[in-house]
Amino acid sequence: MNYLDSLLNAINQAQEAVLQCLKSKEAKAVVKEKGSDLTRRVDLIAEEKIEESLKNEGVQAYLISEETSIKKIGEKVKPELIIVIDPLDGTRNFVNSIPFYSISIAVGKVKNEESHLNDLVIGVVKDVLRGDLFYAIKGEGAYYNNEKIEEKIFNSSDKPLISLYSYGETPPLTTLLSLLKKFKIRVLGSLALELCYTALGRLDGVIDARGKVRIADFAAGKIIVEEAGGVISSLNGKPIDASLKDVRERFDLIAAKNISFHKILIETLRE
């Protein structure tokens, strides 16, 4: 089975479903609330389309999602695949008619004991409104609209452009001033897409200091960034890996388009 084709079919089905929800007030309704996490009907609609498409393709897998945690699709007692999805990343943008949200899917083989984030080998992200497609296969590179993404060289003559998420956290004033002095800041509202923009070089990097990022938020984007020559780590510079069992585990992260700029981001945060 061509797993990439199955993921692309699923993501296209979900994209179509989300587009059909654009003018629906019902699709924007909150159907589940847990703390600051809201699940809206459109999230569930997109997830159902992904699951339905994968089933129709004959995919046998454990399916991990922010919205419904872990479930099994197919008839196998112990599926060989594990799939992590974020059916709509940037739901608040969708609700507020801000045209920047995406769907992401990552897949890997189930390990004998316990599967981890770094066991995922394919990542796919699609910009719902623009139709831009990003995907990567470990060891084979990253692609934007079917063209290979080349590693970006850091140009120190330009003021770097980064995405910074820090609300809910209060960074030290000196750190915040250092970031504002050294970088141009954007907050676009869809982490998966912002990671893809980093892979592509539209952004130089992403910092999420909230400590609230979940595996489904960045599983696919991580593969795409790394296969494009970029780096993702925690704020302390250490690699991120975690069991896929706990979909509620939270992280902070730094992503950079290459190792040189990653070093600059780490050093700035330590100032």
C-alpha cells in the first residue's frame, strides 16, 4: 500500500469537508470544552472525513487525534501503523474568518514496545484555503506542491522573521526585548503551517514558549522541517521525543530553518 497516497486522499477529503463548512454557523459551535481547549463541530467533521477515507483505503491503524484521543481503524487486532492527525489546526482562525488554517497527518510503524514521536516517518500538511501541500518522507526530503524544498542558507544581513507564541506565559522582560530587537515577529495562528513556512523559508523560525503544544500540533510539521534541513527542539535546545500514548502531553518548542539560526534562537533565549 502507498501510505503517502492514502494520506493525501484523506487530507483532500477533509479539506473539502472544511470548505463546505465555511458559511455554516453550526460548524463553528463548541461541542466539547476542557479547560482552554475547545472542540468545535468542524474539527469533528474533518476528523470523521479523514477516518472514513482511511477506512475506505483499507488502512489498518491506530488513529491519534486531539479531539478523540486514540482509536483503532480496520479489523486487525494489532495494526502495524500509527497515524497522528490534527483535523483542523487554526480552528480559531476558521471561526473568525481569518484565512490561515490547515490539516495535518503523520504516519509511522508501530514498534514492539511503544511508539514514539520520532518513529513517525511521513508528514503531510495542507493549507485548507490556498490548497498548498507540504509533505515529507524521512530520508527522502520535503516537498512543497510536489517540488523538493532545498535547505535554506541563513542570511545574517536581513532581520529574521519569526513566529512567537508566548501568551499565557510571561517571558523575562530582557528576553522579550532581545527577541523584539533581533527579530521581526508574526503570530499567524496555525502552528503546522508556520512550521511548513519555516521549512520553505518564508519564516526563519518559530518559538512556542507556552508549554501547551501537543503531539498532534507538530508531528507532521516536525518531519517536514527536519527533512528540509531545519531543526526542531525544546526551548532548552534538547531534541523532542515522546510516547505517542499520551496525546495530552504538552511541550514548548523552537523550530529553525537551519542549524545556524537554531543556535541564534537558543542563544537569544538564554540572554
